[in-house]
Amino acid sequence: MKPAALEPSDKALVPFVSVEHMMQLIHRIGVEEMMAGIALYIEQDFRRWELFDKTPRVASHSAEGVIELMPTSDGEVYGFKYVNGHPKNTSEGLQTVTAFGLLADVGTGYPVLLSEMTMLTALRTAATSAMVAKHLAPAGADTMAMIGNGAQSEFQSLAMKAICGIGNVRLYDTDAEATAKCAVNLAGHGLGVVTCSSPEDAIEGAQILTTCTADKQYATILTDNMVGSGVHINAIGGDCPGKTELAPGILRRSDIFVEYPPQTRIEGEIQQLDPDHEVTEFWQVLTGDAPGRTSDRQITLFDSVGFAIEDFSALRYVRDRLEDTGLYYALDLLADPDDPRDLFGMLMRAKP
Ligand SMILES: NC(=O)c1ccc[n+]([C@@H]2O[C@H](COP(=O)([O-])OP(=O)(O)OC[C@H]3O[C@@H](n4cnc5c(N)ncnc54)[C@H](O)[C@@H]3O)[C@@H](O)[C@H]2O)c1
């Protein structure tokens, strides 16, 4: 039995969703259903885009990768995510991307949820991709090329199925083992899966082209001559200064949709273009303030880098679905002295 002075009060406790609990929550809801649910929350928040606090994420770069903080607030709730990106990590048995995040009450500043976000980032990234593709992809799009078959790839494929109704994916990765893993994981999920031996083969007959590779350099996953008219490109992997996936010629032939231009101009594919190159903020397509796809022959490009509001929406979704599940720990996170000014007294009463 702990001494009374060490027992946390209710005010000290913050719900914490561990990786194990997140996985249980995803299974309880269903992975596709949860991505569809998160997509609805993201769409709701994009429709009220203007009232959010927005800033490009705060990035700390090193030779090996990047560590970033992604804050935002809608005036009532504040949220942030901590996330890293280290392409060399997988060779050491570590993930390229890990994350955790928090929601807080703006009125008191008290945290109301702390959560793992490595799993949740994969769900929110895929939900965002599919939500955008639902509005921009050519009508009747049925086949997606999935280039880069790492951690995000199954989520990307299943979100496109659940939200956009695609029936087929064509997989390619420079590492054939990654492609084989992705194909095995997707078996039995209701998608036709074809493994391909080149990117050219993967994009054959696809109306949605997803690039989701990890390399800390200007890479050219798609060259200009590979991309014909009437496709939607979902470019996920170019999300850091000096890290892109598409030949600049493709960008010049595309109508480009972005999350938050001040961040995307630093991190996205458009870092390869003039700083004033015309782009559309995707939220304006949702509110009717900007056109989306206007012709069958157009190339639409979602230059995704991942923006704080998407994480905020995903955390909001988790918070709303958590009650009565028991799928969290009550974490003793906030010191709660009997007299709010007597923090030192609280410490002394806990002396062993
Ligand atoms: N836009 C966003 O919101 C967002 C969110 C999460 C991750 N990302 C980015 O997406 C990328 C993928 O993330 P992940 O977690 O799946 O990484 P991962 O390391 O698990 O997988 C990346 C895969 O890309 C493959 N690859 C590398 N170069 C390639 C090439 N030239 N052609 C084909 N395949 C190639 C690798 O073999 C690997 O299988 C990363 O760059 C990450 O930073 C973006």
C-alpha cells in the first residue's frame, strides 16, 4: 500500500493510450472503419480550417533524420504531436517514423489525453490521402499503384479501398521483401493485389499513383515520361527539405493541392518549384472556395507532408471513442497539491 501522500488525486490523472490499447481499439472498431471515421473528423476540421492556430511544424534536423513538433488549436482544444523521420532506422530494426501526441483543454491548459501515435499516424495519413483522393481522383478510379511498400503501405491501400472504393493495388518497392510483406498482409482484405518488378509496371492502368518511399535525398520515384494524363498522384514520401519523390516536370503538368502552403513549400514536392508557384489549399476544395478536379485529362497531385490539424482530428476521434472501452491507463501526469501554491509541501509530504 502506497502512503497517502503518494496517491494521485483524480485531477492528477490523464488517460494514456498505449500501443497495446491503440491496437485493441483499432481491432474493436475495425481498421477500415476507423480510417473512415478519422477521415470524417479530418474533413470536418478542414472545413473549419480558418479558425485553427496554424504554424509550419518545428523541425530539428540532423544528418540521420528529423524530429518535429506539430502544434495546433481550435480555440477550445489544443493538440500537438512529436514525430521523427529517420530513413536509415529500418536497417537497425527501428521504425522510420514513431510518434506520440496530446490533447489539452485550452480553458485550463490541462492535458486531457496522451496517446501513442505511431499506429495512429499511419491511420491518419492514410485517411487524409483517401479523403483527398475521394474529391480529386478521376471518377471510377479502381486501381492504385503503391510505390514504397513499407510501414504506411497497407494502411494507404486499405483506406483507398474503404473511402474511395478502389478494388486493386499494384505494389512496387526497390526491396522485393517489402513488397512480399505488403502482399501477404493485404491478402484476404478484399483487394486484388499484383506485385510488380518496376515502377513502370506498377503504374500500368492505375488511376491513383501513391508514392510512399523513404530516402533522405531528392529521389525520382516517378519520372516525367511515366505519368500520363487523367491520374491522381498521392505523393506521401517527400516531406522534408531535400527529400522529394517526383520529377519537377510532373509538378509543372499537375494541378497541385496542398495542406498548409508555408509548411509544404519547405517540405513538399513543391520545394523544387518557384516559391510563388500556384497551389490550391485543399480545405478550399471542401468549402467550395476552390475547384478540385475539373477535367478527365487533368493530373491532380496531392503534395502531402502531414499537417498538425490531421493529428488533432485523429486524437479527437480517439478521445471520442475511448469512453467505456477501458482501453487506457489513468496516468499520474499532473502534480496536484492540496493547496495549489504548496507544490513544495506536496513534495515534502511524499518524503520516504
Ligand atoms: N505525408 C505524410 O503525412 C507522411 C506520414 C507518414 C510518413 N510519411 C513519409 O512516408 C515515407 C514512408 O514511410 P514508411 O513509414 O512507410 O517508411 P518505411 O521505411 O517503412 O518504408 C519505405 C519503403 O520505401 C522503399 N523505397 C525506398 N526507396 C525506394 C525507391 N526508390 N523506389 C521504391 N521503393 C523505395 C523502402 O525499401 C521501404 O520499403 C517516409 O518518407 C515518411 O517520412 C509521410
